[in-house]
Amino acid sequence: MVLYIGVNELLDLFKNNGWSSNGVIDSEEGITYYKEGHETEYFQLRLSGSEEPIYVSVPLKNSTYQYVLNFKEFESATNYISKMFYEYTNLNVPIS
């Protein structure tokens, strides 16, 4: 299992699997990725500026709702969002 995924690897993961950030948040504060035609299902990672500065939002399968968490460490946030992406899209998690 991947022990750590950095931001560039996370962005590549979305792009390589057909998810886009066009027309959605893509700034210094954060990024949102969605699947073309399914814009209400998105993965978001952004800085919130609060005590737990990293905001993560992931879609729930078979639902119109998002699951939202806050993290103190960027590494924990990127690991979580990548794990949820693999689970949501039914991709096999690479072993490293």
C-alpha cells in the first residue's frame, strides 16, 4: 500500500483517471476535482486557515452528500483523499 502520496502524485492520480479541475477551484488555496458529467461528485483539498488548516471533502458513494474532514498535517490529508479516491472509483491500490 502507498504509505505517502504527495500533492503532485495526487494531482496526477486524478488527471490520469479522467477527473478534471476545469472550471472549478484550482488556486493557491486549494483544488477541486470532478468527473466530467458528474460535477456534483467531487474531491476537494484546500487550506482553511483554522486550527486544523487542511479541509478535505470526498463524495459518498450512491449519495448526493460529501464527507468533510479537517487535518492538521498535509501528509495525512493527501493520504486520506487518495485512499478515498481509490475506494470511490474501485481502483486497485498500488503496492510500493
